[in-house]
Amino acid sequence: MLPRLGVWVMAARPKTLAAAAAPVLIGTGLASFRGSFQLLPALMALVGALLIQIATNLANDYYDFVRGADTAERVGPVRVTQAGLLAPTAVWKAMVGVMVVAVLVGSYLVWVGGWPILWVGLLSLVCVVAYTGGPFPLAYLGLGDLFVFVFFGLVAVAGTYWVQATAFPPDALLAGVGVGALSTAILVVNNLRDRATDARAGKRTLAVRIGRAATAVQYTLLLVVAVAAPVLGILVYGWPTVTAVAGLATAVVCLTPLRTVWRYSDPRELVPALGQTARGVALYGILLSSALAWGLPLLG
């Protein structure tokens, strides 16, 4: 009984957008720390990242339904196609429309950043569909975790920095590793929750392949990497000491979902853990980018 607009908002999955925004914020904070901040390229990078995330969400909704991965047995937030709230063709057309708008935004970023951004943009558009669609869907082959780590970590941070400075400092890679690990942790919880239904549908995610215990270890290690990244930035690249707060605060926020990942007895218990991890990503992005932008050392 949701209004039409509410259904489309649900289809866009706004709670997942933190994973798209956080690396852009961090890349912008790092650019500011290096004296290369530019407002318009930063804003357009943010808009482009959000559009790519929304298009990916729509593609996943459509292709998971078509492939039979989304059924009535699935636990978790409503998928609009599977629930019959939107026709599959409508979701597919919306995905294409969002991708077209992303291309328009990307055209400006290519004009600013040149050929490297063109190739990143084209590959991102291909992966929107290739994640769950096409003949070799990444998520069904157990490659979804790697995709998220690379594109929502390394590529997003480095690309955001590049369109503002047309340079690639090595600590952009470190910053991308930290936020990429956290963004991957969101997917890990999602795949752990859906492990049984994915296995029955032939969706061989990494969680399906390595099992529950190893997936819990993976989630734990991803949190450790995210916490360690700012500390290495301080020690190796001279980041402001206050950047360590980003990792520590995120670790506190993620303690509850960490316990759930290890102790749950019913997949439904992982539903709040997913949102809690996403909030951890948002907090990490805000705190780390702010600390880098301000450049204020905690200990003087």
C-alpha cells in the first residue's frame, strides 16, 4: 500500500548509499589535506557514485529475481521485483535511465580528469550489470566481495582524488583499503544472511563457498583492516593523529554486529547487523574525511 514514490525509494535502497558516499568523502578529505580540494568535481563525483550505486541496486533487484535468487524464502529487506511492487521491465528501464544520467555526470568528470576517468567510468557501468547479470555474474561466482572492495574502496577514493588534483598519492590507496574493507563488510553480512537461499538458487557467493565460520572470520578481519588503515596513515604518511578516531569510533559501532555475526542462530538476526554495519561505514567516512580536511592533530 506504499505510494508509488515510496516504492521507488525502496527500490533505490537508500540505506546502502553510505557505501557509495563514504569513499568520495574520504577522497575529498584527502585532497583537502594535500591542498587540492575542488568543490564542483567533488560534488559531481559524489553524485556519480550515488547514481552508480542506485543503478547497481536496481540491477540486482531485477537480475536476482530473473535468476530465481530472490524468492519468498529470502530473509531481509523487501525486494520490489520479487514482492510484486514493481514490474521487472519497469525496474530494468529505471536501471537504464539511472545509468544514462550517470553517463551525463561522468562526462563532466572525464572532461576534468581525462582518460583515466573515462576507463573507470566505462568499467563501472559494465559492472552495474555484470555484478548480477550477464553470462558471468560476479556475485554468483563468488567475486562480489572483490568487486566491492576494489570499486567502493580503491577506485572510488583514488578517482575522487584524481578529479580534484589529477594526481595519485600512495596514501589514496591506503585510504581506499580502509573504507573498501568496511564496505565489503556490509556485503559479507548480506551474503551470510542469504547463504542458505543463495545456495539453493545456485548463487555461489563467497559466504556460500567458504561457510559460516570462515565468513565470520572474514568480517572480523575486514573491521581490523578498517581500524588499522588510519593508524598506518598517521605513522607512514603523516596524517593528522585525530584520524585514528575514525577507526576507533567505527570499531565501537561495529561491536554489536560483530557479536551477531559470530553468535546468531537465525538469519533474521543479521538484518539489524546489516544496517549497523552500514552506519559504521557512514561514520567512518564522515570522521576520516573531516579529520583529513581539518588537518588537526589530536595531540598537538
